[in-house]
Amino acid sequence: MNKRGLIISGGSIDEAFGLQMLEELQPHYIIAVDSGLTFLYHNKVMPTHIVGDFDSVDTAVIDYYKTQTNIPIREFNPIKDASDTEIAVRLALALDVGELWLLGATGTRLDHVMANIQVLKIAFDEGTKAYIIDPCNRISLAEKEVVLSKEKAFGDYFSIFPFGGIVEDISVEGAKYPLEHYRLCPYDSRCVSNELFADEVKIRFPKGTIILMETRDKK
């Protein structure tokens, strides 16, 4: 069985969207990360695991889970060498999830957003497809070929960024702005804000890794 995991991190969470994702995903594991626990507490959703240093969680909230539940809690010193979200991703992989979603991994702290995008590579290297999700963005990593269906698209737009170095010979078919055998460099904005045009958009490149951002404007 392909187990699905959902990490609730401490960034910005749109409550209605968060509850919608919980309903749609029906995750086998819900891992609460630091202040992401507050969202679950207020909406009476029980996590399966809790991790973090809890420096941004109300004491009454974490005390409730410590004293009133048997949920496994991994508490860390705030002075540590990995982010709470990274710790949660590694826990999800240890639980053998085949698909992983990160909610609350975006927000006003762009340094945290950047770190969370990089953390996707940990899951990617283990063969686990991982997504950062919020009301306007779905972010993932990909290699060799990606097919986006217009019918099932997350949004009208998509952007491509190289991850970890130059991506050679990338082609994009079926988009408003097609591309053929392009050399995509880390400082290059050529592949920002493209649009789905045909029923399918195909992104192909022989080697390397891309960050794929599927996006839409806020309604």
C-alpha cells in the first residue's frame, strides 16, 4: 500500500484550505511540526506524531498532547543542526511513506520557505514524491520528464527552476511559451510564469533536477 504522509509545519496555513487538504488526502500519518500543532488543536484533528522544539507553541497546547494523549512526541533543543521540518521529513521517510505533502511550509519567512524547498530533496533522493502545498502554490522536484494535464492542473501557471546546478537541453511542449533544447542556469528567469496551453504540457530534459512550481492567483 502506498502510504501518504502529511506534515503540518509552522508557516502560514489557510484554515479552510488546510481542512480541505486533510479531507482530500486522507493521510495515513499526520506529523505536526512545532506551531503547526496549533492548527490541528483548534480544529480537533489528532496528529499521529509530533516533532519540534515548541518554541512557538502555546504551553497549554503542547501540555495537552503530553498529558492527555499517547501520541509520540519528539522534543528537540531549539539549538540544533536541522530544521523542525527536516526532522519531520526524515521521520515520514522512516515511516515508509510513498507520498508526502507539506502544509504550512510557506509564509512570510522566505528563509524558511527556501529551506523547506531544499528539504524536498531528502524525500526525492529516497524515491518519495513530496509536495509543498498552499492555496496558490504546489511545489515539487522532478527529473527527466514531467507531464502536466490541463484538466487536472493545480493552476494556470507553472515555473521551472534548476535545482543544484545547470539543467541542459530542457524542452517544454504544449505551453504558451514553448522551449527547445534550452540550457537553464540557476540565475536564469527564462522559465518563470509560463502557462498551460495544450491539453498536456510536457517538460523534458535528459539529466539534472528541476523545481516545478504550479501556481495560481489568489481568488
